[in-house]
Amino acid sequence: MRFLFITSNFISDFNGSAHGVFKRMRMFLEGIDEISSIDILFYVSPDTVIEPSAVSVLERSFFDNWKIKLTIFICARTEVDKSGVLSKLWYYYVAGVFSFFKQTRFIEFSNPRQVTALESCLLRKPDAIFVHKLHSMCPLLLTKVKLPTVYMDLDDIEHVVFKRNISQFSESYKKVLKYCQLPMFISGERRAMRLARNTFVCSDIDRDYLTNHSRLPGIVTVPNAIAIPEHQDLTLEPRVLFIGTYEYKPNVDAAEYLITAIWPRIIEAIPSAKLIIAGAHPEYIQSYSNKDDSITFTGYVNNLELLYQQVRIVCTPIFVGGGTRVKIIEAAAFGKPVVSTTLGAEGLSFNNGTEIILRDDSSSIIESLLLMLQDHAICSKVGTAARKKAIELYDKNNIVKLISNLLTT
């Protein structure tokens, strides 16, 4: 049996592939690897240079790092000319009103080059295609070639994230033009789901929403998951952690909010407290250049076990975005209590008040953090309950088996 796996999430450095998107991609690849050989088609940035000799090196890297054997194919995404004011206006706000394939998320995947790359891979006669995220479905929607069975991981509900992002625009005309793109966006998303035998989402909330919204069958929950680590004792040191990659704007905004709106009040009450901001590219955070002895920016962390040993609480004040946060599952699996916004923990099955603390305003977040930092018994109780739920629902070994079963039935 052969699967063709299609994705734009190209990995050139496995040390930097700790982002939740890559963890979810790896989980599906491992599930497919249990039942099939794998061809993988990467749609890469136009400026990515991959010599043919480097492809075999990359294939070995996948096996060495992820223990997955696969055959790699590379296709560049289309570079769009956005020079000039009118070109930018057309690209970002106008063209997508009339076509799903002209919208900024999809146009790079919707040209003859990407369709031809897909059709070349189809000559190897895959038994099924697995599409990782909505934009990678564009060539399948455009080709005239008969396709084998298609599966898609939607991950985020794309049109919901699209609507949430519109609210971030300050200029009213931009909001109006983006809202005008929404009907085509939703239409394209539905076409992709109709093409797929199964569409996989992160949570039952997403599954129920899409089932009711699209009236389509075959929408299945495959939760994010991690390899469950060994139990850790909870440190008595008053250290709070935020972790993420800061190429992702919701993480930048959350870290900045934590540093500026939350942390001064924590330090006022507990002068010895420390805040750790972990993850790649912290220089994108505005407060990164401010010197504060109570805040440490670690950059990318390779040893997560050591990182979590140092912290008492994880805080995830996320206010925009979609999907489910692997970082919350990860923290829970290490037995760390999490203080999060409701949206930050969206789609996860941790019970508020016993397995996670959900708060949506700065005063409540501060109050909860101070309680956890000052009351070891409550902190330990919430962390222990969170770990128990993570083991029950989010053990990667179990989810990989679920994926294998879903793709063979």
C-alpha cells in the first residue's frame, strides 16, 4: 500500500520542529507508516533551494529523527507579484472576493506548477492521498486527473480563524473587503471536505460545529497528542512559563500581554518570581529588548524535560487563533497546572477549576497565578489532575493507533 502525503510544512532542521503543527504532522505520518509506504510532496517557499542530492539526505534525516521511511518530492509554491500599491490591494483584499483560489492563503498553491507536481506523484499510483491542511488541497481541487481516496487534516477550522483574524484589522474598509471574501472561503473549504472521505479535526467541538455547519459526513476527531513523559515533582520555586514559537503572531501577542499586563502585578506580590519565555525567535516580541532580571528569554529549547522541571505553572493567555494547543497538553502531561484563557484552551477536555484554570481578564489571571504560586497544595492538585487527563485522552501511542485504524477502515 502507498500513501501520498501532501504538505507545505517543510522541515529543513529537525531541531526546530517542535511547533505544534509539526508534532501533529508527525503523528499522522507515524500512523500512516504503520500501514503503508509513504511518498511526501512538499510545497515549499519559492526561495527554498533543494538540490537533488540533498533530497536523499533529507529522507535519511526523516528516518534518523522520526523513524519514518519515505520518498520525498519537492515543488515550489508560486511567488506572487505584490509590488505597487494597487497590486497589494488587489492581492490582499480584492481578488479573493471572486475566487477561493485567489485568496492570500491559497493562491500560492493554485497554479499549474503545483497541479503538475501533484499529477507527477499520482503516476506512482498511490492507493490514497493524505492532505495536511486546507491550502494543500488546492491542487487536488484543480486537477482533472482521477484521484484515489483522499483524507484531509483540517486541523484548525480555517474559516473560523479567518473571521477571528478579520477583527484584528483597524481600518474598516479592510474589514469589509475581508468579510466579502468569506463566502468564497467557506465554499472552498466545503469543496475540500466533500472531496475527502474523512476530514480530521482536533476536537469534538470542531467536529460537531463542522458537521452541523457543512452538513457533510466523515468529519472525525483526531486530538493532538504527545508522548507521555515521566512524572515530575512540582518545584517550590515561583517560576511561570510561556512557551511557543514567535513566528506565530498569537504567541507574540500572548507573550507581550503576559509580560506587560500580568507580570508587573506578579512581581509586586512575589518579588522572587521568575517568568520564562521559551521558544524560537523571541526577538519578535516587543518587550524582548527591555531588560528585566525577572524575565528570561531562552530561545529554542531542545530539552523540554529539563525546562519543565524548572517551572511551577504554565500560562497561555491566547486571545486569537484556532486549533488546540499542544503546549497545554504538554504542560499537563508533565503535571504542571495551566492558567489559560478560554480560547487558549479551546477544544481541550480539561475541566475548568480542577484540571486547568480558565480566566479571560487580567485581574482574574493574576489572581489565579498568585494562588498557584503561593498555595503548593492547590497547585499540586491541579497539576496531578491535569496529568491524569492527559494520559487518559492525549497519549500519542493511542492516537497513532487510532489514525492507523481510521485509514484502513
